[in-house]
Amino acid sequence: NAGVMQNPRHLVRRRGQEARLRCSPMKGHSHVYWYRQLPEEGLKFMVYLQKENIIDESGMPKERFSAEFPKEGPSILRIQQVVRGDSAAYFCASSPDNYNYGYTFGSGTRLTVV
Amino acid sequence: KQEVTQIPAALSVPEGENLVLNCSFTDSAIYNLQWFRQDPGKGLTSLLLIQSSQREQTSGRLNASLDKSSGRSTLYIAASQPGDSATYLCAGRGGADGLTFGKGTHLIIQP
């Protein structure tokens, strides 16, 4: 069991470019969550997805950010037209269900916007 | 909306001491509470998961307690070692909100 896999580990983008962050949940986990960690701040919830469905996106900025979890393949967090304020660590977690199990986190993608 | 607070924000103790990290949450309607460890520049490692029906969980030198009525959880680390140095995060799991994190306790164990 390879755990939650995130790639790339580090991503550098120039202002205005697009960033695509990928997350493959643990085998058997159908729930995926994305969190953002800004320097010196706590982890903030962004979005909760199940296969082909967005369940809760209340933590996602209204513009430029989108997420998907297709029937086949990893979950994708997309940030369009990145700005310096998007520089952060983005973590993905997965769980077997929503209530009875803990979350397993990936190692994160560290996005730097230059 | 759930809020999670961790005290202290930072702690530095000599090796070998027993220590307690505190976590409080505002909404007692949680399904479970999870303690994580985060090393600098790394991801989160789950340490202990306490279901809402449980009072405590133990793993090796770690013991976590949960008191829903008072909105508190503690993480007890026995016989601390330099390798325990890290940031410790607690997170309460509600319904639609998922996991809500505290800002963490940055722990340094002095050799």
C-alpha cells in the first residue's frame, strides 16, 4: 500500500501560469480532501470530493481554483493564473468514509510562484 | 463553525521529560479527533485517532485523551526524545466541515 501519493513534490510557476497538483488516494479510499498550508498558518480546508462529485468546496477561493476527482485517475487541484499569494504547501488526504476513520495525508506539493 | 486551539504554541524541554500538549475545540459534536505530527517541510503523520465514544488511545509512549463535554483533548508524551521534536497538530472531525485543525504546538526536545 503506497499511501496517498502527491506529485509533483515541488512546483515553481511564474505569475499568470497554471498549476496542476495531483493526488492519488490510498487504495480503497473513495474520499479525497485538499488542504492548504500557508507559512506560519494552520492547515485550511479547501475541498472535499468523492469519485466524480464535489461534496463540499466551501474552502475554495471563488476564482481561479478548481478541483476534480474523475472516475479514473487521480484527483486534480488546478490553479489558474497563479499569483504570489498562492505560494503554499498543498496537502491531499484520503479516507475510506466520512465519519468513522481518520485521514491519511500525502507528503504535499510545495508551490512557489515567482 | 468548529474552532480548534492548541496550547502552548511552542514548547522546549530537556530530553527525558514527560509532557502534555493541549487541544480545545468549540463544537463538541465531533465524530473523532486525530493527532498528527509534522516535521519541517514534510507531510502529516497520523499519531492517534480517538472516536467520539472513546476516552483515550495509546500508542507506545503516546497517550491521547478526549473529553467531549469540556471540549478538550490532551496528548501525553512520556520520556521525551530528541526525535520527538516536531510540530504536533490536533484536528477535530465534524460533519460537512471535515477535519478542522489547530495551529499546532512546535515542540523541541533538547538533547
